[in-house]
Amino acid sequence: MQLENKIAIVTGGAAGIGAGIVERFLEVGAAVAIFDINGEGARELAERLRPKGRVLAIEGNVAVEDDARRSVEETVTEFGALDILVNNAGILVAGKMSELTSEQWDRQLNVNLKSIFLMSKYAIRKMGGRGGAIVNISSVHAFVSFPENGGYDASKAGMLGLTRTMAMDHGAEGIRVNAICPGYIRTPLLDKWLNAQPDPAATMQETLKWHPLGRIGTPRDIADAAVFLSSDAASFITGTSLVVDGALICSGK
């Protein structure tokens, strides 16, 4: 599976899953724009990965319409076109529904869901006539719920509905839209969660028991799925979701 000469934007691409997708896309021949609110992190990653291919760092907020539009425009100006959008940026604001503030709820839904609408709207306009692929990074939280994760669960489930509708609305333009639903992935965010537990080592051992494959996922696992869904190998796949979780949800956890 190759993405030779394809142009991609990866939101939230400065770290974690996003950084893994950026690196993998470069390895298979794509040019990549890293769009992240952490501009310094995006620039540092771009500099580190530049030997692997054409890469651009763009600083901005995916939930701000002007920033979303600008990221698409800067990508097309730099690389000449746009073929792939990976909507990866996301945040988790934990708390019981009765305790969350309206501001916390809005921030969660704006970053995780409104950004999909904003980024996709402007990306689709540039893909018109060329076809393209949009990959939305959802979560197993779209299928199973966790305590004090109401806003996150709602945003990730809503993402799947939006994925299906976009696939129907823009299929005639040759634009495919799919979602990936990761489970536990070894990222700085997961490490932060583990380190906040009373016994991180014991928590990790318990977490491993939830995975029939016996390991936690890696950013590369999600990146490989993103490459597949963005490539011609998935030319007849659209409007669906791919669970990449080591059978976590099959285990009932």
C-alpha cells in the first residue's frame, strides 16, 4: 500500500497517534501537513521527519473556522493539491455529567466533533474533481461507555454518524470517508493516565488482561490502518468504521 505523490493533512499530528500517522504517511510516499495547536511540537516533528519526505508544520486550532480554512489553504499552496485528510485531533475532559460545566462540554465537542465538520468542509472543496479520502479517528468509546467520559463518548459516537453522512454526500465526487476506532494505544496521554494511578505497574498489568492479543496498541497500528483506508487498496470502502483495539471490546471491557 503506497501513497506516492499524495498530499495529506493530519490534525493533532504533533504527538501520539497523529505523529505516528505523519511518520508512516511520509514513509509510503505522501507529503504531509502537520496541523496542531502545539505549533512548536509540530515544527520540531517536521524538522525531525524532513529527511523522510515533504512535510509542513501549521499551527492552529481545529475548532476555529478561520484556522481550519487556513490549514487547508496553506497545504494546497505548499504542495499544490490535497488528497487525504486525517481528522485525528481530540481531547478528553473527564467528569460526571452533573458536574461538567457548559464550557467543558463545549470544548470537548468543539475539538472532537465540530472540527471534523470544519476541516472536512474545506478539504472537500479542494478535493473536488480529484477524489480523495477522509479518515476520522474515533474510538472504541463510540461503542462502549466508560464512567465520567460522557462528553468524550458522545463526541466519538457522533463522529461515526458524521462519517456515514459525509460518505453518502460526497461519494459521487470520488471522496471516501471512513473512521478508525482505536482502543488503548501507548501514547504520552496513556502514560499520563497510568502515572496518575496509585500503582501504575499493576494498572498496566490489569489493562493488558483486557486485550486478548496480550499487548497495548501502538501509534504504528493506527497509522497502518490509516494508510490502508487512504490508499487505493480501500477504493470500495467508504462510510464504515474499522476497530483497531486488540479485541478489547470483544472481551467485554
